[in-house]
Amino acid sequence: MLTDTQHAKALDDYRAFLAERKTVVIATPDQNGDPFLSIAPFVVHDGALYVYVSEIAEHYAYLRDAQSVRVMIHGDEATSANIFGVERASFVCTAEQTTDDGHDGVFEKFAERTNAKLVDLLRGLDFHLFRLTPQAGRYVVGFGKAFEVSFDGSRFDHVVIDKKPAAAAGN
């Protein structure tokens, strides 16, 4: 069990982790219903993840047709103290294709994270904006440090598994 101080630090670490990450792995069903994984740059705006995807990208149609997707934001394996405990956050999200119009704040954030001229160029091409609204999530930062979370961190519950009953039963 974590102390209040440890819990507060883990929540701060979670928020910092999300703020520093730049790409998201997206799982969508393909045309056969099989899982398809892709990666895309993202920004956070108004409590949602936004990705900007080209029609040429294989995952564009899968994302366009999906109502629900799973996403994972992951940390750097090279800096992880233990490869089994790589820092990561995953969420079930609703997916919605939206128009570029009225989303200037989203594009300003993309420009800050990448390059303003590149974002302007992409806006003139075949790219489409998707809003991925996180629902249920889990943040893992090591062994014994998993949390059921809301995207904004207002829910941040430490996951504790009691193995004593299984050990007492001889399992």
C-alpha cells in the first residue's frame, strides 16, 4: 500500500509523463476485425487526445470506421530500470473524426510540438483530425505500481492484488 505522499508523487509523475510524451500507439480493428497497431503524434486538448492522420496511412480507414479504440502512451525502454515495468498509460477511447475548422487550439499545440510550417503544409494535404476521448485507463510505472486512472488524473486508484488467499489455499 502506498502512503499519501507516495500516492501524490505517483499522480504528479503520471501528469508529467503524459505532458512529455509525443506519440501514441493506437489499436483499431482492421477490415477483418483483427487488431491493427499504428503510431501517431498527438496533442492533448480539452481532455482528449488529437491525432492528425493522412488518408494514405493504412490506419486512416480503420480509425475513421472505429467507434472505440485503445491507445497506449509508453515510456523509453532505454531509461527503464526494469523492462517488465516500462512506464506506460493505456486507455479505451471513443473515436471521432472531426473537421479542421474550429480547432485552432489543437493545431497551435501541434505546431508547438513539431514545426508550424510543417503543420500548415499538412493542413493543405489529405490529413484528417481525430478526437480520441479517453474513458477507462491504467497507468503502470513499475512492479506494484499500477493505477486505474481517468485521463485527467481525477481518478487515480492504486491497484492492489491480495495474493494471501491463493497462498493459503496452496495454489
